[in-house]
Amino acid sequence: MNKRTRLIFLGLSLLLLIGVGRFVTNDFDFLLNDFWFTSGFLLLILLSLIDQPHFSKDSSIFINAVTAGISLLLISEENRNWVFWLFLGITLYLALSSYLLMWVRNNPLTQENKWIQFFSRVNREIGKPQTLFSAFFLWGALNQFGLGSDGFNALLLYWVIFMILNIPAIAVIFNNLFEPKELEKQENALGSILGVQSKNTFLVKLFSERKQKIKLFDFVEFVYSIDDTRQIRKGIILDTYLLNEQQWIKVLTTAEINKIFENKPILKGHTDDIIYKISDVPENEYLETFVGIITENSSIQKIKFVYNSKASVNDGQLLEVRVKDTSVYYQIVEGITRIEQLENRNETGLIVGEAIQLGTWNHEKVRFEQFGWVPEINSPVYISSKIQDVEIAGTEFQIGHIPNTNFPVIINKELALTHHTAVLGVTGTGKSIFARNLIREYLKDETIKVICIDFTGEYKGKFDDLDPIDVINNTVADMAFKEIDEIELAVSKNYGKDNEATIAKRKEVSKTMHAEITSFMQNPAAKISIFELPDVNNTSGILEYTRLFFKLLFHIAKNDKSFGNKVCLVLEEAHTVIPEWNFVGIADKSSQSLLNSIAQIALQGRKYNVGLMVIAQRTANVSKTVLTQCNTIISFQEFDKTSSEFLSNYFGQGIANVLPNLKFRQAIAAGKALKSNVPMIFEVPEIIEPEIEEENK
Ligand SMILES: Nc1ncnc2c1ncn2[C@@H]1O[C@H](COP(=O)(O)OP(=O)(O)OP(=O)(O)O)[C@@H](O)[C@H]1O
Ligand SMILES: [Mg+2]
């Protein structure tokens, strides 16, 4: 019963009591003079107004006893028979003993010694208003009117009705007449708030006699008394646990949960700080997207959250957290289990997820932008929602999307080309197919020419639909190669020095190759070339030939601006072309000078619109001089230590840790050419290459 109903109840009972009194005595003198009336009145007040519903505390018994004692004084001297003295004795005993008990007791009753328990229980029974004042009332009425009289019978009837109405179950039904919602509310009451954690998370002690069963993620409703606005909050049960042998729950409230119920209250007349279960929950997807709440030690760049969810997540999953009314996105990079110590040797296991910040999403600019603050503790973490489709400019290309979302990962083709791009990953992860797809994108620009240096033969046939043209005609190449061989031989006979004849020959070879490259550059039909090597065994000759080729290419880029073209040099299996120095024999002069010619392109190429696309399995055996010049890196799965060190310098430790766990077609992208300037895990779409003849491996 709430206060209002109780007051109505009191008023009606009092009116009825006065009515009955007037009926049997014919005047109103009894209001001041009659003991039966005083005790009946006190019975009403104590039962109805001062609620002692379940049991009376020692202090209430003390008050009951003192008021009873005083009302006894109304009995006139001639009526003070042995019953009077018995009543007075009982009230005195109750007043004294309950006062004493108030001092002696300091534990819950069950933990007190048996004598205190005994007296407390006896006092509760005798001292409760129903017992004490009923006895007074009936005795007073009997004294006044005598057994069998109409007056006594009327008051007895009144008393019976009043007591019946006071039986809790009947009171509830009666009450329900006034407040239909009341019954539902009482049935749904779960417990009361005893603590708050950072505004939106409440600790609730459950009532032991609650009628509702609860489970994780049930929805609840309540009004929090400290809340000035007295808004009705809605939340979900995040956690249940035992503390001091009592059951507790943790309730999270969010604006999003309120929205599920269209911000409307379900129950009426909430008692403050009592949590009510909501049984009828509209269809919603809240629990499918709720992941957990932010926990301690989160930072601007990396959040930590306690995973507590029906939804399953993986590394790479995009998360959304509201920080100061802004949606900030994070990408999961780690999940760690943890054990948390509760009181009394209880423990609970947690999973703490870690996610790095991608930032806020700028839809117009189609990119993530860094956000400069950290979410509050206990902020809810959600699986990100979809975004509207985006428009991608012609100079850009979508290399993929963030796993399980439609957030695009976009690359600026021109920057990717001129500022060099590296594609890394262990064998079979899809580097080559990804690179070829990117090359096809490059080639959509008429002014771009692609030259693939592929000593492994992997690209053979893969671009047949684009009619690849040899930069250097086969017969010219054969001839040039023979000449170079002869020069090398002559030089080695001359103690490693050039003589006039070799110098002249070099010039001649250079000239022929120069002419070939120039004609390739000037031929609009020549888009792509697979740089193949003549079928010979002389590696030093091969390297010298390749070096000369790069030197001339760069020369043309520098002096003739490649005749208005941009050039992309693809170094497939890069360690075969640009090995790391300690993987090259020191004496291997030709290998070193080939490397130097490419390093020059790496260092200065962008000034002359010559870019590299370096494809490698491991970073360890590829020249760092070249690799560090790659301003954009796409890395598929990597296991080895050198790669992980190199890439964590580039991507940052947090995200680089994911490298060994990347799934098929997943990669980490970062660098200058990417629209969003934070490293992120993304998924490459299924690439279908046109007219693939057969695997050439
Ligand atoms: N995005 C993709 N779409 C379709 N198929 C793919 C994709 N990525 C990889 N594959 C499949 O995986 C196979 C291996 O890919 P790819 O040859 O590109 O690997 P790689 O990283 O170049 O390996 P290696 O280092 O051994 O050359 C391909 O033949 C292809 O079938
Ligand atoms: Mg490959």
C-alpha cells in the first residue's frame, strides 16, 4: 500500500468507527471519554499509518507500549479491576524490555544469543498493534456495554471487518481496487538500490521474498531517489552475484534501453529505489548489439571493456561508444580473461576486451577522424551499426571494408602509386591477387603504365586480357643480354676495370635499351608489361641487365617526365629483387648495385611520378632502405618476429599484435594513401580475376 491508499483506508475506518460509536451511544462524548474508542483509534493509526507490516521492531514495540500505557490512564478508578492491572503490567514489561533490547542488540536477530532471540520474538507477538490494542479495544467495549449488548456486538463486528481488511493479502486486493497497477508493481519488485557506480550502473540487493525469477539481461524499471528529475529509468541486469550471503545484481541504464520502450513508463507509482522487472519487452535488437561496458585503464587510443554480451565478437570487430554525445568507433584487437576477487573468497571470471580507436566517422569525407577524449567508465559498448552507402571519387578505390560492417576502407590511388606501397603477408594470404586487383585499378587512369618485375613467373598470363607488351622486345633483350655478358667477361679479365671497348659497348647497349623504353612510354597501347628475363643461368648478368633497366627507366622519368606518364614498378617476391643487405654476399657487387638503383627510385621516385609496389612474404629479407620508403602498407597475416617488430613500429603495438591472428582475406592497412589516417583491420572482398588461365605455380 502506498501512503495515499493508506490514508484513505485510515480515513474510511475512522469514519466507520465514529459512525458505529454514534449509533450505539447516541452522542459524540465517546470521542474524548471512552477507553474502547481511544484504543481502537490507536489500533487504526498504528496499523494503517505507521506501517508495521511484517514485524514490529523493538523501537516500535516501545512506542506501542508507551501509548498503550498512557491510554490505560483513561480508565476511571472504579473500573480498574485485575484485568486493568494485568494490562498495565504487560505494557510496563513491554516498554522496559523493548527499551533494554534496543540497547543490547547490535546484530541481526538470528545472530544474537538465544535469550535475546526469545524475548524479542515474544515481545513482537504481544507488542504488535493487532494484539495489544485489539485486546484493549475489546475489553473497553465489553466494560462499556456488557456482553451480548447491541453496542458491544456492533463494535465487535466493526473490529472483525477491520482486522479482515488488514490481512495483507486482502489488503492488496482491496488496494488493487484503487490502483490496478499496484498489484503488478508489487509482483514485479525485485530489490532495492544500495549503490551506484558512475551514474549509470546500480548495485541492487534482491528481496529474498521476491516473486519474479531473474536472469541476465532481463529488463527492469525504477526511479532513483537522488535523481532530481525523477525520471523513470530503464536498464538491464548485467551481472548477478552473491555477497554476504545475499543475492545482488548489477543494473545498467542507458538512453538506448529507454528508447526500446519509447521512453514511456511501464509501471506507475514507483517506490523510490525499488527495481521492478519488466515482463513485456517490445521486440528489439538491443542485446544483439550490446557488447559490454568500459572498464578501468582505458585511454584515448585504446579502450578496455568488460565483455558481457549475448553477441559474439572477434578481433577486427568494429565497436561504437558514445563519448560526450559523439559516436566514437573502436576496433577490437585483444581479449584477455581476468579473475576478480569479490568479498569472502568469492571470485568471478571476466573477459576484458581491448579495442583501438579509429575515431569518429565523417560521412562527407568518408573517413575516420581522431577523437581526443576517452569514454567514461561503465559507458556501454555496442557493435557498430551500419552506415549509409558512400560515394567514392574516381581517384579513389575501396580496397575493402571493416569486418562485419559496411564501413569502406578507401585508398587514394595516386598517393598509393607515387608514395610507394608495400603488400606483405605469409604465403597464400592473397598478396598477389590483391596487388593485381590494385594494378587493374591503377590502369583505369590512361596515363599510368605498370611494369611488373616478376622473377617467379607468377604474373604470367594473369594480365592477358590487357595485352601486356614487353618493354624491351625479346630479340633486343637477348642481344643486350649477350653484350652485357661479354662486357662482364672483359671487365673481369681487366682486373675488374672498364676499358675503352667496354665503355663504348655499354653506351651502345644503353642506347638500344633506352630507345626501347622510350617507345614503350610513348605507345598509348602499351599499358602493362611483365618484365621477364632471358632464359640464362648467369645471375650476375641478370642483375646487371635489370640494374641497367632501372637506371634507364629512372633517367627517362627524370629527364623526359616519362612522356607524361606515371610509372608503377611492381616488385613481386621483392626479396629476389631487393634483398636486405645481410642476405646478400658482401662480394656480390652486382646485387648491391641493383639494389642501389631501386633505392634511388624509392627515395626520389615520387618527384618524378615513379612509384613502387613492393610485395613480400617477410620483412626480414627485404631491403629496409626500400621498405621504409613505402608510405602505405597493407599487411596480411604475418608470424615472424622481424615482421612483427617492423610492423608494430609502423602500425603501433596494439594493432600489430593481431597480425598472427588475421583471418583469410583480412589485412591491416595504414599509411599515407589511406583516407583514414589510423591503422585498421579490414577485409578484402572476394576478387575474381578475368580469364585466369591456370595457376602458374
Ligand atoms: N581476395 C581474394 N579473393 C579471391 N580469392 C583469394 C583472395 N585472396 C586470396 N585468394 C585465394 O588465395 C590464393 C592465394 O593467393 P595469392 O596467390 O595472392 O597469395 P600470395 O600471398 O601471393 O602467396 P605467395 O606468397 O605464395 O605468392 C589465390 O589463388 C586465391 O584463390
Ligand atoms: Mg604471390
